[in-house]
Amino acid sequence: MFIVHLAVLTAVVFFASRYLPTVHVRSVGTSVIVAVVFSLLNFFLGWLIRAVLFVPGLLTLGLLFLILPFVVNLILIWITDKLLHAFRVDGFKAYALLAALITAANWVMGMGFRG
């Protein structure tokens, strides 16, 4: 399942770089590296971001929890952008759109593996 997740994440990043003028990836290999770095960041930092956002989630009466995966992906995309020179995202709208695409792909994959 991990390999499938990396493949889907690689495809999302690669196609986003082809169809969004504000997302820049040098090659398919770079897309794979972006997917690996993003996944590692999600594994090591995702829990910390979720923990930090727990109290604001409670203060918003749980509304933040509805978009928590999107917010976590947005932060992780930003960190990935800062770590890799071969991957660049220009502007908040591009970060938000790429995070939304990744969140949607994760949701579809989660629904596919459950049923």
C-alpha cells in the first residue's frame, strides 16, 4: 500500500506541475523525490502538526477538524518546497490547490482501500 500511495502522490505532483503554471518540478524523478520527502515529513512531523492544531480545533468547536488533513498537507507541501531546490511552488493559491489535490487523492485512496 505504501508503494501505491507513493505512486499516486508522485502522479499528483507531476500532473500538477504540468497543468498548474505555479508548480515547478524538473522531472518525473524529482516528482518521486518530492513524494518520498513529503511522505517522510508526514510520518515524522504530521503527528506534531496535528497535535499543535488540536487545541485550535477544539476552540473552533471541531470545525477545524473537518479541514485538518488539508491544513496538514498545506504545511507539509510548504516544508517540502523549502527543502528541495528542484521543486518550487509559487504563491499561496498554488500551495492550497496542490494541498487540495493531495488531500482529495488521499481521500479517494482511503475510500478505495476500505471498500
